[in-house]
Amino acid sequence: MGVSNEVPETVQWNGKQVPVYPMETVNFSKILCQEPEEVEKAVRICQTEGYFYIDLSGIDGRRLLEDQEKTLQLMHRFFEAPIEEKNQYGLVSPHLGYEPIASRTGVLEGTKDGYEMIKVARDEIQRDSPHIPDVIKNSGDIKILENAIAGSNVVTKAILSALSTGLGLTGASRFECSHRNDKPSTTTLAMMHYIPSDPAKDKKIGHQKHTDISSLTLLFSHEWGMQIRPPGAREFGFVKPKQGCAIVNVGDSLRFASGHTMQSCIHRVVPYDYAQHRYSIAYFLRAEDTTMFTDPAGRYVTAGQWHDEKFFAFTTDAELQKQAPAHMILGGMHEPEAEEEGVEVIAAPAPAPAQPIAVV
Ligand SMILES: O=C(O)CCC(=O)C(=O)O
Ligand SMILES: [Fe+2]
């Protein structure tokens, strides 16, 4: 089934009408029971769109919503702390530690990003003395982070399992078998704070366009700002935060593991209300480091290598990033030409060079 081009709603933003794209909703309680209709629906959505709301408002999911509210309070305390305290360990590895504002390319040409972020890896929180800044490391904090990670793991694993079932995968070919809980991976909880910014004058703005490295991303935010570009769509549009729901994105690893039949969701973040602070929590469920995939260039790579290369492309300066193969930032997803990006027209990605960019 194709993606509908109908956009039922628009909002006035940055001097023009911008679409608000519809998103289907998958019910978590039904997925937990692997109800065939819901499983089929999840598979169809992943193959055609690559994003959906997951309804967590039932008894099985709402404790996770409560965990996220507690995580939000912890984030406020963390982001209000002095920079030396937030940066106590720096960025220990790409999926663990603190990244200050302007560490990456921003959403507009010539800008840096407009968010700071603290990441707590799933593997790390289970160590005796995890690298977590002291400001959020008392026993209550650790429990909150642990609950947020464990709850997000249950939700994303249930979805992954439903997708395996829906595709008729059995035994070792099921997706869960490359996402085992006790095997090393870059799976992580990323907590982000976007600063207020005005696209007309500020130079630290939003979050650049990309697809996620992950297999599945579970995203929580109360504020507007997330924009997606549905497969084949000519422009970015907003997605509405929906009460009782999180957003699920298909990322590159699942796209690759599905033989490139699932859609990786192209998205970015822009300041919706220029005066507003925005907070988001993303759980990136990633494949075991040693999982092998064929990437969009036909290379046989490990999940760990794809992660490191793409992270390097995200954080390198804008000029070098343009030299990265276009398939790196967008996971092999294609965009229609002459796109209108919704903030200003940004040059189409440079043609892919013959060689992939260096591995960090
Ligand atoms: O902040 C958001 O809503 C999205 C963040 C995001 O896309 C990411 O961290 O990969
Ligand atoms: Fe993302």
C-alpha cells in the first residue's frame, strides 16, 4: 500500500503554511499479545512509512509514561547544572556521555545544532560504577534511569518481536536474535534539551536532517519541533505530540536487516516556538555490535562500524559532511529533487564520492 499524499492539516510556521503529517497509531497492549491484526498493521507501516505512534496509555504501558515524566524532572535538574558538572566525563564514547550545544551540524545551512544531550548507555547503567555525572547519580536517579531504559527496552523488543512474527521469521533469523540483552551494543537513552532559537538570526538551531542509526527509536517529547519527511514527500512537515503515546521510528539497522524493505524515517528538529525550550527523550534500540548488514553501498559491515561511521558523519564539520555519501546520513532513503526544506531551500546532497568516509 502506498503512502497517502493527503495532508489533512497545516500550521503557520516561519512565514508559511507547513504540513502536519498524519501518523498511524499502534496499540502496545495488542502488540504485547501479538494480536495478528496489530502485528500486520505494524509491519505494513514499517514497510510504507517507517514511523508510528505507539499508544502506551493502557495498563501495560502507562508506567513507562510515568518513568518518562520522572526522567524529565531529572533532565531539568541536570541541564540547569553548571557546564563543568554536566561535562564531568565529557563524551566517553559516541553513545555515552555529554555533548554540549553546537557539537554537530545544525538544521540550517551554516549553523551548528541547538541542543545539548546526555546519553546513558544500556550496557553502562548495568556496571558497578557507571560513567554518569554526579549531579544525576544518586541512588534515586540511577533507579529512574534504569526504569526508563528497562521499560523502553520492553516496548521496543515487543515491537521487534511482532515485526519478526509478521514477516514470518523463525529461529535465529528473528530480529530479536541480533538484539540480545546480554550482548554488547550501542543501545542508549539520549536525553536532549533544545535551546530557544530564531531561524532568522541565530546560528545554533535544531537537529540536522537524518535517519537514525538504530533499529527502532522510541521518542518522547511534549513539545512540537519534530519534523518528518514521509517517503516520497516533497517537504518536511511537523508531527503532533500525542497524549499517551510515544513516537516509534524505524532506523537504518532494521531497514538493512529487513533487506532494505522497511523505511528509515527521515526527520529533523526545528524550533517551532522560537522562545521555547524543548526536551526530548530517545531510546535507541541498536543491534549487537557484531551483527552484519549489507549497507546501501553494498558493503558488508557490522552494526558497530555503521554506528561509528555515521556518528563521525554527524559530528564532522559541514563541508566534510557534504563529502560523505548521501546514503550515510539518510540510510539509503531517497528524497525527491529540488526539495523545499521548510525553513529555507538547502542545497541537495552532494553526489556520493567513490569511497566511503573514514572510520573513526
Ligand atoms: O529531539 C527529537 O525529537 C529527535 C531527536 C533525534 O532525532 C535523534 O536524537 O536522533
Ligand atoms: Fe533521530
